[in-house]
Amino acid sequence: MNKQMGWFSWIALGLGFTFLYLPIFILVLYSFNDSKLVTVWGGWTLRWYGELFANDGLMNAARVTLIVAVIASTLATVLGTLAGFALARLGRFKGRTLFSGMILAPLVMPEVITGLSLLLTFVALSVDRGFLTLILAHATFSMCYVAVVVQSRLAGFDLSVEEAAMDLGAKPATVFFRITLPLILPAVVAGWLLSFTLSLDDLVIANFVSGPGSTTLPIKIWSQVRLGVSPEINALSTILIGLVALGAVAASYVQKRRGWGQEA
Amino acid sequence: MAAFEGASARWARRIIIGVPYVWLAAFFLTPFLIVLKLSLSDATRTKPPYQPQGPDFPADESGWGLLSLPWRLLEYLGSWLSGGWAFLAALDFENFVWLAEDSLYINAYANSLWIAGVSTVLTLLIGYPLALAMTRAPEKWRPVLMLLVILPFWTSFLIRVYAWIGILKPEGLLNLALMSLGLISEPLEIYNTPTAVYIGIVYSYLPFMVLPLYATLSKLDPALLEASADLGAKPLTSFWRITLPLSLPGILAGSFLVFIPATGEFVIPDLLGGKTLMIGKVLYSEFFNNLDWPLASAVAVLLLLLLVGPIVLFQRYGAKQEALG
């Protein structure tokens, strides 16, 4: 409200962001710690990063995770863009309530339920667990995020541009590819990036639907982390955090100053 | 809308709605029916470990493999519906009776709801001042502050929970810091207790609370607060009478976004909670350790029933303020 920020705001911002970032900062710091004991500082080193890249199991899991994430998020972006477009531009249609329900429910659905139900479906269909089931599962929950992002981007534009193009004789497909798609492209790109990180991050659902040959990075990290803190995992986490930070900065750059809570 | 009223566009319209619709029906809706069906079946020592009830899933007769999925799913749905009452009569509610009679499950549900509820309130108490302060920060800082809130949300959930293990352990950094400051003489026992679960949930879900709160608070008309100040209201009065009531949609959206997934949370109690009983962990161990798929399904069905109310409320009131939109 005022141009001047009060002491209250300074304290809230300071404490809030310290709480959000201190644990991550400590994790990153200790990935450079030259000591087997994770809480004792033994000087700077890069050796955990070296051991990380020499760890075949982890590297293999990283490859599986990346392949799944790229395919799943591409699929999710296509499906989610269609769904977001349908919700924002196609007005009423039969089963719209169910449709928007199916888009929103996965955003809050506990992961154990999603994971269990998808696995049981794959078993009922006798589809073997592996890459395919991981991709189908990840594409399904990610497409809902894409749909929401695309829908809100579309809701921010008035229809007059599309209508003008129609009046000038453009076919619907032309309107979509020449006008609508360029308009929503930032949201589509941001949706892809979001899907990518969601897929990269997923542990619980992957635990249900992955097979012996398709162990993902989060599953590997989780099984090591359960045994305690390890500097190697700190190093791996640091790399992942760095990648995600880059991605998020890129996404917010494409989104420019629109989206992400600026419109609701 | 206008773009899709032409006769030539009818097919485009069908495809745009139909493709994601069929996909979600296949991979979101049908799976729930399958869980429901399994929750009413008996566990066996076969592979897969259950004795199915109700119609079988149609086998692939076309030889189209996975491409035949949508068609087979529709056929399956149809056989459920046409089975009607005869099928209902044959159902076996044994798993649900088991859940109701064993206090372990009841306690796990109650504990999960309690932990999720308390964590939601704590997240709100921490998130609200932060969101409010963000709206009062200078205009040019706000995109950066937004990004700073979103960044952890994009960062691996698992890694953020893991980061707390090193801090909360008996020989961890928090205890080291407090002991070297002379504030405590014995290490605090936080790791592997419910307290650690609270910390983990509040920390992991804070962005989900802050984003919708910020979205509503930043749309609040500053003129309202000025008018109230001009009329002699103290800042605190203005907050209670104007800011708080007007930010209610954001509070609701944020609370649902935290409460619903936190109730079924698995990773946080598993890594930080030690023996802390939560239903997500129970479901997981029924499935993976005891291999009792029907019972795990029954646990999921009951959890879903508990959460249906909040999910419907979220869709009705929260979704418009949805953080992502």
C-alpha cells in the first residue's frame, strides 16, 4: 500500500525467505565439504562430484529419468494444451463439469492414490511396468498442470483478435496456428518446463509404476537417503537444484511478467 | 467460441475436447474404478495377488496392443454398468470391515487428518505475513520475490525433505548450533518424531500457500485501506476488518492445496517421521511390504472418501484462485 515498507514487512520477508532457502543453501554448501562426516566441515572439495559421475547406477537412473521426462512432458504439453484450449475457448460442451473436475483433481490428489490406481490399471491391462508405464503416468498428471497454465493464459486474452481473423476469412485452423498458438506459446513452453520438472521429481508414483529396468533417479536417491545423509547425494542434489533453477528462470523469462499468480 | 461454430470446425472441436477427455477417462477415472473393484476383492497368494470381483478386463482380441486401450477401457466401463445390481449383491466388503475393526487404520486416518490440519494452519501463519509483505515490497522487486517463492516449488520435493535430515538429526546442524550457543545441553529429539513431519510439511508446501495468497492480496484495492485509515482505523483494525476478509478466497485455495495432498503424504513421514503413523505410509506398506493389494485399495478408497469433500470444495471455491492460474 505505502511506498515505504514497514519493519513488519522486512521481518516477514527476511524470515520467510531464510526459512525457504537456508536448508537448500546448507545442502549445497555441504556438497563441497571434504569430510565423510556430513556435519563436520573439512575444507572444500569437488570429490563427491567426481564419485557421482563414476557411479554407474546413478548415471543409468539419470538417463532413464531424462528420457521419461522429455517424452512425458512433450505428451503432457500436447494433451494439456488441447484441454486448456477446450476449457477456455470452446464454451459449453457435454460433460464439461466432469472434464474440468478431471483436470483439477490430480493437482491435489495424494500421490499414493494416483500411483496405486495407475499401477492396478496397468496390471489389469497386463501392460508390463517400465518406460511406457512411467511415461503414461507422468504425462497424465503433468497434462493437468499444463492445462491450467494454458487456460489461464487464454483467459487473459480477449476474443477480438481471433474474431477479427475469422471475419477476414481465415479458417479456424489458420486462426489457431497463426494467432492463438503464438499467443499462448509462452504458457505452452512454461507448461512443458513445469511438466519436465514434475516428472524429474516424482518419487511416489514412479515407485508404483516403474519396473526393474526403469529405476528413476528419485527412486535411487530415496533408497540411499533412507540410510542417512551422504555427501554424494548432496552433490547430486546440488546439480539438480542448479538445473531446475536455470529452468525456472528460463520459464519465468518466457512468461515475462504474465502468469504465475499475476492473474488468477 | 465464435471460431468453433462453423460446420467445418465441428470435427476440430470434437478432437480438441475428445483427445484429452478420453485420455483422462482412461488414466485418471478408470483407475479409480479398478481400485474400487480391487478393494472389494480377496487377497490371494497368486500373481497378481488378488481374487478379482466383478467383470474382468477385456483381453486384447484385436491384436492392436496398447492402441486398443481406449476401446477396451470403454468396454470395461460398460460391463460394470450393465452388471448392475447382480454385481453389487456379490460384492465383498470384508476389507472395509477389517479397516473399521483394527484401531491401527482408524488411528492412521485420524492422525493424518490431524497432522495435515495443524500443518495447514502453521503454513497459513507463516505464509500469510510473507505474502502480505510481498505485496508491500517495491513494484520492481515483486517479480523477483515471486520467482524466489516459485523456485523451491520447482525444486525436487525429495531433495528439500532430505535437506532437513542433516539439520534435524541428533548430531545435526540445528543441535550443533544450539549446543554451541549454550541454549541446550542435550540434543533435541526432533528427527523421527511428528515435529519433524510438521516442519517437513510446512516447509515443502509453503509455496502452495503463498502463491494463491499473494494472488488475492495483490489484487486488493489500496484505496480501501487508505479510506479506512482516513476514517481513523488503526492498521491492525484495517487488517482484521478489510484485508483478512477480502483475502479469504486465497486463504481457502492455499489451505486446500496444502491440506489435501498433505493428508496422504508419504515421503515426508517416511523420511522424517520415524514411527509417526500416517495413512499414506500404511497404504504404501500394505501394498509393497504385505503385498495385500485389496487391503491397500480399500485404504485408498476410504482415504479418497475422506478427501472428496475438501476436493469438491477446492474445485468450487479454490480453483479460481489456483496458484498456477
